[in-house]
Amino acid sequence: MSLSYLIMAIIFEVAGTTCMKLSYGFTKAVPSILMIILYLLSLGSLTFALKKMDVSIAYAIWAGLGTALIATVGILWFEEPVTALKIISLGLIIIGVIGLNLSGGVH
């Protein structure tokens, strides 16, 4: 169940960060409000995940996958530039997250 909460936390965080971009510096009300709600849901879900997971593992996975996913959203949705270094770096983040999962951070 902790892994489910962690996945939800990542999804809410990525959605919240996307809304942050769409809020244009808090000038658009709906994305601004959604951003706050989604970040609260993300942190709440992360808190539930931490009941049975090591904080070092859970937070690293949350931050790493969140970063990789929001970078992907930036490339695909916001048409941010793609470079070989960016793709390699995203791959390294994913490899790091896989390594953390293999280290066994769930009790």
C-alpha cells in the first residue's frame, strides 16, 4: 500500500508542478488553486507512504521520478528543447530510482 501512496504522491506533484507553469506566476486563478490542492495531496500521500517506507528511499524516489516526469511533460507538452545531455540525465535519474527500489526501502 505504501508504494501506491508514493505513486499517487508523484502523480499529484507532477500535476501540481504542471499547474504551476499554467498559472503564469499566480495570474490565473484556476491553475493556481489546483496547484495548491495538488501539492497538499502530494504531501499527504507522501506522508502515508512514509508509514512503511524509509524516508531516504521514499523521498528520493518521489523527488527523482517527479523530476524526470515533469521534465518529460516540459518536453512533450510545453515544447521545451531536447538535448542529448537532457535525455542522458533523465535516464540516469531513472536508473538511480531503480537502484533505490532494489535496495529495499519498504518495511
